Amino acid sequence: MPPTDFLRQTAGSFQDPSIGFVQARWGHLDEGYSWFTRLQALFIDFHFLVEQAVRSASGYFVNFTGSAGVWRRAAIVDSGGWTANTLTEDLDLSYRAQLRGWRAAYLEDLVVPEELPVSIDAYRSQQSRWATGSFQCAFRLLGPVWRSRNRLATKIQATSTCSRTGWVR
């Protein structure tokens, strides 16, 4: 549920012509529902407040998380567009765009509330999709990542992020 001024808050990042997409931070609509949702929120907050912030500030690959963000159309087209080749087409496109030289802007202070899975079954289904999609992306993209002109640290980070399973891609 983006704030009413979400587009206004993200649009300024596109003044930099190298920005391909803008990613905002997830908030949690139902964090207080149970201990289970509080635990999920903790891990997702770590992902956004630490992992995404460090990646963005250090020039590493930032993964688009499928929501709470905006894309530059030229970046989508230049990167081959959205595809259904993986279950995580958001991760796939964000890596392909960054391999083409597009950068991500991460807006830590812009929070977009999202719903968390409240049942174990829903959570398990979500994690299964994310894990499968992450491995599909790894098989498709790690060759190009390692053949790219990115620095070694970026290649290692991209490999770690693209091929891991966990709470958030």
C-alpha cells in the first residue's frame, strides 16, 4: 500500500540518467498479528535496513523485490523486458539491468507497507517460490555476472545474493 505521494517521492531519483529502477523499503501491515509475523518482519527489516542499504551504498547489485519500486521503461526494454523464464522475474530483470550498466536507487526512508504471510502454509509457499526462482536466476545469470566487467567483490556479492534462499531475495 504505497503512500499517496509514492511516485512523487521516487521520481526524483530518475533525474540521474543511469538509474534504471528505484526500490523503496517494505513496511508491514500485519506485523503485530502474531509472533510469526513479528519474526518475519524482523528478518525483512534486516534485509532492507542492512543488506539493501549496504549494497546500494557500496555499488553492489541491488535486487528489485517485485513491489515498492518503480522502473525506467528504457531500462526494462534495454535489458530484454520482463520474462516468465523464472519464478522471480523481478530479481531476473534487476540483475539483467545492472549487467547492462543500469543502477538502482534504494530509498531507505520511503516505506511501503506490505502484507506478511500469516500462516505457516502461506509462508512455506512463498519461500518455495522465492527459493526456486533464486536458483533459476542463478543458473541463468551467474555466467554473465562472472564474465562482466564488474569488480570481483561485486561478482561475489551478486553470486551470494542470487543463489541464496531465505527470507527475502
